Amino acid sequence: MLYSCCMVRVLKAEAEGSLAEAIAVLKGGGLVAYPSDTVYGLGAAASDEQAVARAFAVKGRLSEKALSLLLADIEDMPPLCAEVPPAAQLLAERFWPGPLTLVLRRSPVFQSAALGGGDNVALRVPDQLFLRELIRGLGEPITGTSANRSGRPSCRTAREVRRHLGSAVDLIIDGGPSREGPESTVIDITTTTARMLREGAISRGEVERVVRLASAS
């Protein structure tokens, strides 16, 4: 099923051809708003500098403020990172797919305008099958920023995305309302000590238990 509003295309996630259409839009340099296991996100192919710049502009976000990236599988993490510390590996194995974002040192060979010129990369594997298939079909990470203007509330339905972003995006995938609850927990593992930058869907206690296991191993 395809419908439109304000010149933006909207496809039901379960509709035939919706996955192929979303992949084609991203490969063509477009922006796709998608449902995730937290809130609706705004996707651009991580390697497409112009598409990523457009995502920053749509959000009204400074290009120096890095965007997180979404992966299809845990195995996609090592090529993007300078190293994967034991704590990061255990956290990923325990909570991915799921609402946990890991901030790691990026690999020198990995470049993306989404990183805002920094040396770190924020990664997550979402617990949403359509989204993981989208990333897998594209063959590279996509931006994982929320589909809203900076400073405005996050969108939890395709209708809200349409209302807030309209034709600023090329395609909206309607996967129904996102799950109620907080956004992802964010953990910085760029040094020897893991630091919680944001406590979200995964509690501090859950994270600390896994980090202690990593330290003991």
C-alpha cells in the first residue's frame, strides 16, 4: 500500500515491495524515515556524504554533532572500530538487537560525514526485523538519528513523522506505533572505563553487571 501527503511517499512496512523501495531510495541518495524498536528514525546511507548532509539539514542539527549509526548484525561492528574491548563485545552479545548504543573509537579506514569529523562512532543493532533487512540489503550502516527536528519531541508514528518532516524526506515506512518507553541507553567505551552517557531502556544496573563480567574475564 502506498499513499502520500505533502509529496512524501508513505509505504506500509508489510506491503509487497516496500523493502526494495526503501533500499532503492537510500542507494539513490535519498532519506527514509523508518520505524525502530525505540522511535521513528531518519536514515541516510552512511557513506553518502550528500545524503548525510541533508539529514543534518532536515533535523536542523549542526554537522559537528555526530549521528549514531545502525547495523544489521553484531558482526558488522568490528570493521568500523579501531578495537572492540571485551566490555563492548559482551554488551553487544547481551543486548543486541536492542536499545543499546555503544560509542567506540572508529577505525582509521572508516569514514562517514555522520561522525561529525570526530574519532568515535556510535553503533546499535535495532530490534526491528524490517530495519535490519533494510540495512543488510543496502550493504552498509544507515544513520540512526530520530526523525524529528532538533529540540522537538521524537516521533512514535508515521503520521507524526509526516506532520513534522513532510516532504523533507523521500519515503516514510509505516510500521505502526513504536513501542512505548525510553530511547536507547548510550554507553561510551572509548577508554578503559565504560561510561553511561544516557540511561534509557536498559538500566544502569543491567549494564554494570555485564561490565563487571568483562572486567573479571
